[in-house]
Amino acid sequence: MTEIIQEQADTRSAPPSLNRNTPLVSARNVTKKFGPQFALDRVTLEIFAGQTVGLLGPNGAGKSSMISLLTGLRRPDAGVVELFGRDPLTPAARSALGTTPQATAVPPTLRVNETISLVAAHYPDPVPTAELLEQFGLAAVAGKQCGALSGGQQRRLMVALALVGRPALVVLDEPTTGLDVEARDLLWQQLRDYRASGGTLLITSHYLAEIEALADRIVVIDQGRIIADGTVDEIKSHISLSHVRLRTTVPLDSLTSLESVVSGELSEHGITTLVSDDADNLVRRLVLAKMPFSDLQVNGATLEAAFLALTAKNDPGRPAHDASGTNSNRPVTQEF
């Protein structure tokens, strides 16, 4: 909690004026090293008002380093970082910033409502404590000590603290870690409401469905460099394969010999899955050949498959992912 209070100190200074044509946060040719290893290598990134940006990358890609620079927790070794046009280390720059660290750290002896009120006191126009408790499903535990909360409740409290000051920009690092489906959906709705009110979000998450559900822009970082930046559909366009699922009596060998079929498999439940680089053409071929089929489903490229394809292309030494877009053998390295 000490870190939270320190980060929010002196936030009573006037918040910066916001202009949609001026980035709220920017990094220009930023480099950060830890010893001989580059965590970030000449990275340039701008985030504008109203955007919800999902920051993706394998472990060790540089996501945490990027967030620490943008929020003023570290300084770059080279390049320039600005938060609301100012040095991120200054209290004035952080006056309109809300953050949630990946690790949950709330004071175990303070009660939930006391914790919110304590942080709220550092802002000129905070969200009322009772309102915030209700929004995040914490009203029933308002009088509990934070140390008695479940991991999911603590996580919701941390996100509530990030929003208590009505910030212009919120940075969330793995916001739904430890949450069940109901709690996750509640948090997603609160973030959508915040965005609808004009707020700006920067989110990192290993849960790609979360990024796909919330973000209107995705930035993929790998080996300290940005390798892709675009909408969800633009990121997905980096992989052109689709999955065509159907029931049929046609032998698998006959199906995989069709034009536009890359590979195929037959499940023990009698479902044939064909991986195709042109699903429309494949369906036409099935119809023209008068091959009997039913229960046809066509699923386009997933964000996960596109993400794995992008990072594998950037590092050919990584284990190849299969056609379903999964990669259980992805190595875990030290995060920077």
C-alpha cells in the first residue's frame, strides 16, 4: 500500500489538458537495458485519448519494462518518454493516471472501505467510496480487513483503486488474474463503462480473450521491439488460415486433397476439421463435388493463432505452434 500512496501523492495539482490529437503517453526511440540485455530496443509508441490498447508479448518481451517507463517507475537509458506531455516521474504528470500492478498488494489490516477512502483523499474529485464499492461488487465486504479478502476480491479492489480518482489514463497489468468468470465479466463491464465515459486504457494480459473483448488496438512486442500494431482484425490478418468443421462420410484423404486445404483431422466424435487458406473456396469445392456434409462451421483465425504466428516469425528458434494455434511448449523466460 505504501507504493500506492506514494504514486498518488500530490495528485491535487491540476490535471493536464487533454487533446485527442496529442498523445496522452508517448515513447520515442526508447531503449532500456538490464546489464548487457536489451529489454527495449529503440521503441516508439503513442497512445491517444479514448483508445483501449492491449499490449501483448511473450514472457521477457519487454511489456513490464514498457509499462514501468510509461508510468514513471523507471527511466529509459535512451530516448524520450512523456506522460501527458510531461516527465512521467513528476507528480503533475501522474495526476491523471491510474495504475494496477500485476502483483496484488493491499494493507492486510486496513478495511476495504478505509483503503478506498485513503486513496480517494489524494484526488480533488474522487468517485464516492460507496459508489465504487457497489460498482465492483465489494459492498458486502466493505467492513472486512483487506487481508481477509479472497485473491479475486483483492484484485477487484486494486482495479477500483486505479479508477477512484477519475483518471484520464488507466494502466492495468493482468487485471483479471485470479478472478472467476462472474467477477471477470463484472470487471470487464466497469472497464467498458470507463472507456465509454472518455477514459483511455492500456492493458496487458496473457488472457487473449480479454484483450480481444476490450481492446480496439493491439500492440505486439517481442524481444524488446514492436512487431505489430493495429486493430484486432488487422492483427488477425497476419494469419490467413481458417478452421472448417463438418460431419461427412467422405474419407479424410479425399478431403485433404481438395484445393485450399492445408491439413485435416478426424475426431473420435466423427467431426472433421480442415485447416484452409481459403474457406470460401473450400466450401464451394465441397458443393461442386457433391460431397455430403452437415453441421458446417467456419471459424476464422484467432487472436491467439495470429499472436503465435507473429512471435514465431520474429524468433524462428521458438517451437512451432500447431494448426489450432496452441503452443504448450512456449518457453518461459525472465520478464523485463
